[in-house]
Amino acid sequence: MKDISNVLLTLFFLVICRQANAQEEDRQFLDDFRGTVSVTNNGISLVPSFSLGDPAAIFDLKFTKGRVSFEPDMRFALEGKPWAMLFWFRYKAIENEKFSLRIGAHPALNFRTVSIIRDGQTEELLESRRYLAAEIVPTYKISEKVSVGMYYLRGQGFDEGVKITNFLVFNSSFNNMFISEQFYFNVTPQAYFLTTDDLKGYYVAGYITFAKKDFPLSISAILNKAIDTEIVPEDDFTWNVSLNYSFPNPNRESKKRI
């Protein structure tokens, strides 16, 4: 399994290098291609109360044609073991000056290491669990730098573990807050409600990104605090710091994470 993980990582690096250096005629089918590679001290999930608890590498790609996009999101522990693979299909149903509405769905695989006894010996195996989820994301732009919105995701599990997940977020975004002519930061505070089967929890979280204009590297952090939750054994407080590399053009508006 470690060999398979190494092959997957190698393939992703090859795809990234190929796309980043592709000639213009090779890109004519797509309206846009971009991606971000992140390395973090603690892998945090799309739902920020869930974390890997170990350093991780995240490959976040986006292929766009018209209003439709395909967005693979691949997450690995740094030793090469896959953590999660999400294959997003998204559609911009409404896109105007003030209001936008995005809908999306993805199949996903979540991986964990389990121990089994075989011929009297303990072995570790990588087990995958299948999920299917759908999202709806309305956003209202107050100004060029400030917006408010909501995010709702419903997930269905098909294997052992959580079967039904509901994730409802209320957020605001403050983008391109310039510290100087070259350096700026983005801040996204949010409050959310989470259910996993019969358990529920209330949380607050914050996403912070510090970047340099026209430069592909940035630093980001996620802070997550449980207010009142029945969902265990997730930590009461989780956080991470990530180093991000965005390509192919840092001048374009970066992909915003919910």
C-alpha cells in the first residue's frame, strides 16, 4: 500500500508539472486550470472539527469549463499514506454582481489504518470508506472586499462509521486587506452546526491567509473551537498552519475554501 501511495503522489506531481507548463493550444478545451499544493503541521478536514492529527500534504486542483468545474481534492499524510480523496463536481447556478449560488456533489474515499491478525501475526491494513455528499453555497457580496454567505453539506456514508452528516455554516469573508502595497491578508470567520448521525455540535472557526501580491507562496492557518458538542473524540480545539503554493498564475483570484 505504501508503494501505491508513492505512485499516486508521483502521478499528482506529474499532472501538476504538466498542466503548469502546458502550451496554450493544449488548454483550449478548458476556460481555466489552477491548483494549490499545501503542506501543513495538522491535516484539517473540510469540516474543521475533524483532523488527521498529523502533518499532511493537500493537492487541490480545479478544471473549469463555463459554469462547470471538476475539483479533485487529495489529502495525504506526509509519510505517503492517503487520508482522503474527494472528487468535486460543481456548477455556478447564479453568478451576478452581488449574489452567487453554487451547487456541487462529490464521491469520496476516506482512509484509515486498521490492525488485523493473520496467521497469528498482527498486520496493518489501509481501509477505505465510501461517501457521497452534496453542497449548496449562496454568497452575497457587500463590497469588493467583504461578503457574507452560507454553506450546507449533507453526506451519506456507505460503510462502517458515520452514515449521515449535516454541516451548516454561516460565514463572512474579508479579502485583500492590504497591510502594505505588497502584503495582504484574507480572513474568514464562521459559525457552524454539525450533526453526525444522532450526535450534534456547535462550533466557531476562523481561516486566515497571509500573502504577497503576485507571489505564488502564501501562509494560512485554521482555528476551530467547539462551543457545545456531543461529537467525540474530536478535540475541543484544533488548529494548523500551512504553507501553500498556488499555480499557474498567482495574479488570478485564489480559490476560496469554505
